Amino acid sequence: MSLPGNLYCGPSGWSYAHWNNLVYPQSKPRSFHSLEFLSQYFDAIEINTTFYQSIRPEIAHLWVQKVADNPKFLFTAKLNRRFTHERILATNETAIFKEGLQAIKKAGKLGCLLAQFPWSFRFTEENKRFLVELRRAFHDYPLVAEMRHASWMLEEALGTFIDHRIGFCNIDQASYTKAMPPTSNLTSAVGYVRLHGRNPRDWDQEFGRLDKPVAQHDYLYSEAELAEWLPRIQKLTGNASRTFVFTNNDAGAKSVVNALQLARMCGDDQGCAPAGLIQKYRLELADFHPERPLQNALFNAFTPSRRVA
């Protein structure tokens, strides 16, 4: 059995140095590419780098090539923080951002854009107008918005999402005053779920209270905690054209562990995981097998036996 055809599960981001020797093999062939490697395990990955800078068109072309062996594979991409946090919607900047993603969109590999807003972005008339303005700036893309403040649960706020065809990002995060609770809202054709982990220190990072940065979203979900999300995911999958589920707890490659577990709970029976990850998380991945026996040459570990649906 495999995942439902309209359900996509994977990690947020893939270019993390601390994933070496865990997700990615220690010794890599010259042709190795981390995105190509992960696309053999997952049908979707959330592009995280676009939150910090627009990508060059040639990079997008390369990424499309690297996932070509998985015909189901889709990307989603986070909007640049200039748009969501600094609220700058200059025409030249939105044009450059779109140009960078054009190859992915043209190849039919772009599921949607994600606008991630901070907790401070509450539901007010001013912020409502800006959200609508943002939607108009990216009217030619499916758009999902992540709100971390619970005020966006108000009926009028959800009505804004529906009226302007903005998808609602359902999130799991640490508890905090007026923090968005777990939901299963569907306000457009796209269902979306992001699991950030439940580490309370994430709020210190959100508000810049730390003297020095720490590993953000450093939290490993238990199977019981992941299972809490199954009814919500099933509800979204049953009603949305496409549903994306991403784990954003990248510290220690925990997002990959939890994404593999969650995909299995949702029906993926491939049961294959990177060898280094199985060694590190023996309990959590006890039912998973490496793509090659652990004693085999690590060059062989590059090619998983996972069948791509």
C-alpha cells in the first residue's frame, strides 16, 4: 500500500550540514545530490531557502532534473521573508522571486507557495488588507498562509482565507499565549500541515530572547503525538485536491525521522530509511530497513531500494 494519490509527506528543507552522516552517507559519489537522494524516500519537500533569498532560474532547472525519477514528486516553496515579515511587495522583487521558481512551475512540480507569518501578525484590519494585497501579488500561484496567532481562527479571518482562495496552514507548535492551536481547516483546494515540534524554547527564538542562537525546532515527536494528527490529515486528504504534510523539526534530522514515521502511518509501506538514520534512531525506526546492509560500502548506500510510486 502507498500514500493516497493526493497526499504528500516530507521534511521542510534538505540542505543542512548537520544531516551529513545521518541522512546522507559519509562518503558520497561525485554525482551525489541531497535532493535527488531524498526524493527516493519522499514525494514532496518544502523549499526553505526561498524564505531567505530568491533562487536563480538555473538552480530551479537543476532541482527539477534531480527529482525526475519520482513522477509524483512536488515542491512547495516558502515566500521570501521580505514579503511576509518586512511587508515589502515591490514589483521588481516579486518578479525576481517568481522568475526563480518558473522552471519548477512550468514542469508542473510546484504544489503551492507558503506565506509564513510570525506570531506578531495578528488578525487586524490592517493585516487583513496586507494579506489580500499579498494574495493579489501572487494571484497566479496557489497560496497557503501560516498564521501562528490564534486570532486568525475568528470567523471573519477564516472568511478572508476562503474569499481570496488562500489555503490555511494547520500547524503543531509549542504552547504559548494566544498561539494557534492544532486545527484541520481547509479554506482552498490545498490542504496543508506543518509540524514544528513542541520545544518551548522555539518561542524564545521567535521573539529574539536568546543571547546566542540554538538549534531551532529541536524536538522529536513520539508515535503517539504523531498519531494525534492522523484524523486531521485524513479529513484534509478526503476533501482537498492535494494535501501537504511537512515536518519542520530539522535539528538532528528529526524531521526526516518523523516524516518517515508519519508517512507510514498514512499508508506508505515502503519501510526504507537512510542507514545512518536507522543507526541513530534505532527505536523510532526499528521497523525500517536500510537500502543496503549496514556493512556494505557506503557508495552503495546512495541508491535505496524504495520503489517510487
